[in-house]
Amino acid sequence: MCTNKTQPLGPEGGNNCTWRIVEKLKTINGTCLLEEQGMLNSCIAEGDFPFPKTQQILYNAFASSTTSQGGCPDISP
């Protein structure tokens, strides 16, 4: 994780900084995503990059809180 907003991503940033939190929108339960919405099985079935169906499952999980619509509820405190 990058230590600040100005640290460049990649090896140039020192300590191989590869990601940073820009904005927290929602926190979901992994069980909802992987099992209830089927992301794990989708990943296995697609088997190779770019995983378009799996990407859509991930998007839907964060776009809605209604499980019947592919969403997962926010579990933030």
C-alpha cells in the first residue's frame, strides 16, 4: 500500500507501492460475493483473463445492497 497520495505507483515509488485507498464506498462480506453471488464459481468457469462475467458479478455486488439483484449489503460499522 502506498503511504500517501503523492507517492508514485510502481517501483519508482519505493518499496514497490502498487495501490492506495482513494475513496471507501462500501464494505461487503466475502461470503456474499464469492458464494451467494457466485463469483468464485464464475472465476473457475471462465478460467482466463479478462473474466467479463466475473467482473460484472463484482460490479453488481457493490452497485446494489439487494442480494436478489446481485448486490451485497454494506457491512460497515
